[in-house]
Amino acid sequence: MLIDSDAANDDGNVNGTVSKRVRRRQYREETKERRKEAKLARPSPVVKWESGLDCTTFLEVGGVSRVAPYFKEFQANCKHRWLGRRVVDVLADEFNAYNHDYWVAAAKDGRLRINGAQFDPEYCFNHMDTLVHTVHRHEPPVRYEVEIVHLGDDMLVVNKPASVPVHPCGRYQFNSIVHLLARRHGIDGALPVHRLDRLTSGILVLALNSKSARAITARIEGREMRKVYLARVRGEFPLASPNDTASVTIDTRVVPDCIKSLGADYSRSQWIVSNDPITCVSKKFSRYGVCHDKGKPSTTAFRRVSYNGTTSVVLCYPITGRTHQIRIHLRGMGYPIANDPVYGGVLCQGNTRLYVNPVVDEEDRRSALAFAERVHQGLVSYCPQCDRSNDHYVPADPTTQGGLFCAEIWLHALAYSCDEWTHATTPPDWSRHDFLDDDYLRPVPTDDLEHF
């Protein structure tokens, strides 16, 4: 049928009738709007970190949080590279904290299950298989004193101690910042919006609802946030660069006034810039490094604060936010963080201990004895970590995986800011100009080190 163009208006009306095409389009737009309104009206989901706390016992004395071992299930779906291979062989290859005999024994006694059922150690992975591993989990101890810097309706800012991760990961669950906030401060549902390594201390920003999390994340991605760190590095960091470096804009508003009190060098030093590109060099060990061919553009500015004859305190201003960026750039410049065993520093007397207050209170002594009894009663014969004489356990090598034996490094997030707010912490003790690092950096035998 032919239609006179003058008879149809811009909305597709023909003689006053809306066409089917236009009605479908209107329906889609109205449905989209309704869904959008419903999503905005829906209460924001909140992560409840307190859940599961009743599965174990905690001891918090002397500044250290300890968790009694508990049972936990880990689940994994069959990956394509696993198809046709024996389950125990795959686990021995890809999860080598335990040796092959451990996985065989776990399959025989039911700690390993495929699709909810026990299986023979000769079983090979098939499509759609789901593997469940029940472990007797031993969490490393951590420092539990979390200072609340700011608590608002939408945002929480804390001073994170070194040794504790931000969220559950790897060997840590209840000994994480989000769980400590729920357990000790009654702040449940806090959402981390940026990363801060377990070994690093300092300012950590968390959102208290999903709307705030999205807003802060958008600012971080838009590079509207500014942050500065303190680091103590090996050697005499230069006061100025002997070579021309790429110019960067340094917003000194984020630098706290306390910097000048940490050392006289800050007033007479200049910013030195590193532009080494960074890439992941080992996914298995979360190791990163400089790669000029495939690395991502990375920029950090540094400025000397003090030098004590052995080590220097340096102010660090990351322009980009690559993983381990400050640590890698300092190593690349020849001034690694002195106690960072992963990137050029050393394992030593100071960073292989938590250095906490001694237990002197009688109530704390009773709590420690009760906790030790609880742990003793919960020992499991097949658990390699309960019985270190069990050779199923494969300990990490301190010479290649020093971070697992380390409680802290000299890297501290000093201040975090945007145009609306600035939050800063008190500088750590190791950043003082009169800090004596000789005893701290004394070598430590690696034979008897415990994992952190």
C-alpha cells in the first residue's frame, strides 16, 4: 500500500494511527525507564562481614589477633585445561602448597569431592565437574589496632596497620580489615574502594553503601584523587636528579605540613620522576616488574625527606596507580625499600616479627591459655599444618617467596585527598629522622621463619 508522505508525521502516525514499529519502540523505552526507576528505588545490597564469625574462636591480646583453625570449603569448576587429566595430578601441579600424596589421601577420605560425591584418585576431570576441597584453615596472626580517622554517613577512613589485608584473600579471612571493623568496631558492610597491600600501612578509604562506592570509584578512575606515601629506602636517595626527567604536575595540597618536621632535606630537595612501564611478570606469585615493550605507562614522583647515613626517608607521589608501582620504581632507581624482600629489600629481625605489647594482664593470660587449649582440642591428624612433621605440607622458600614470611615493609599511605576533603595519618615511627634502623635490619636465619 502506498502512503502519501504528507499523511505520516514524524512519529510514524498514519492518519492518526501509531504504527506497530513506533509502539514497539515506545514500549521498549518505557520498560527501560521503569527498570531504571526500580533499580534506583531498590535498597543497596550490603556485604555482611560478620557472617561466619561463630565458626571459630578469636584471641586478641598484646595487639595481635589470632584465629583458631576452622574448616572451610573451597569450590572450583572444571577448567578447559583440566579436561581428561587426573584430579589429583591437576591439584598437585597448580596448588603446590601440598604435595601429590596429600591430594591422593584427600580424595580417598572425602576431603575432596566431585559433584558432591567422593571419588577414586584415578578419576579424570569431565565437563561440568565441580570440585570441592574441605580444608582445616590456619590463618596467620595480624595486628588488630585499626584507627578510625573519619566516620561519616557514606564513607569511612581508617589507618590500616601493616600485616593485615584489606579484604578476605589467600590465607586470610577473619583476619582482614573488613572483618576486624565488623568484629571490633561494629561497622559491618564496609566496602573497600581501592587497594592497599597487606604489608603496607596507612590511609584506607571504604564506602558504607554501594552508591558511595560507585561515586568514589568514579573519582579514582577519573584521576581526581591525590595520595602521597612515605617510604624508607636503602642508601642515600639523591636531593635532585642528575638527568632531565619528564615534567609532571605535583599538587602539593595533598602533602601534609608534618613532612617538614620529619627532616630538613625536604626543603632543599627536588622532585625526581620515574616513568618505568610496569607489567605482571608472575601471576602465580603476584609479582610485577618493569617492561619497556609491554608494560603499562606508570609515573611516580619522589622527594627526599631525610637521610641517616644508612637509609633515606622519601615522599612518594604516584601519578598512576599500577600494582606495586612505588616499590618497583624505587627498586628500578637503585633505592629499594630497605625491608621489602620482594623488591630488593631484605627479610630481617624487624619485619619477621609483629612487635606487639607483651601480655602482662592476668585476664589476658587466662584468655591466652583458654585459646591454646581450644586450638589443641581442635588439632586434626590429617592436617599438615596441625602436624608439621607431616610431609604433605610444602613450605614456601624464603629466598624466593619472602613476602609470605614478612609482616611489614616501610611503605605508608600518608594522605588521601580530592577537592572536597583531605585525610591524613600521623607519620609512622620509622619515618622519624632519628630512627635507628641497625637493630631492625639485622639479618635473621630463614630456617625457622613462620608464615604471616
